[in-house]
Amino acid sequence: MYFLCVMSYKTLTVRTEAYARLKKLKAPGESFSDVILRELPEPWQTCGDVLQGLRNIQAPMPDAKFMAAVLKGRGRRSRRT
């Protein structure tokens, strides 16, 4: 038995700025389709989708300089009266 599996393709036209953004997000060995699917996930339709989506979201790592400034400012009194 022989099966021919053909993926369909569409040609898109994007502005130069959009291409530059996609290119920045693209990892080595990744296609632009992979980037689009990763960055534009399916919208959440149900409460179950929302819960699952929130479980899958990873919190970004805090900026070290920002965290140092926050910690340095703790315990300081406001000058407001």
C-alpha cells in the first residue's frame, strides 16, 4: 500500500518590519511556520482551555538590574507627606 502525503502551502506577503520580527524570533533549524504557530497559539475557547493554557505559560526570568534596584529600595520611607 502506498500513501502520498502532501502538505499544503500558502504564500504570504509581509512588510519588511514583520519579516525582521519573525526572523529575530526564529531559532536555528526552525521554519517561519514554526515561529508563527509558537507565537500565535490557538485562542482559548473554554474555561478548560484557559486553565490548560495558564499551566503551560512560563514566567519570564526577572531582569537582574531591575531586581537589584527593587531590593535596594525596600524598607526606605516615602518622602510624601
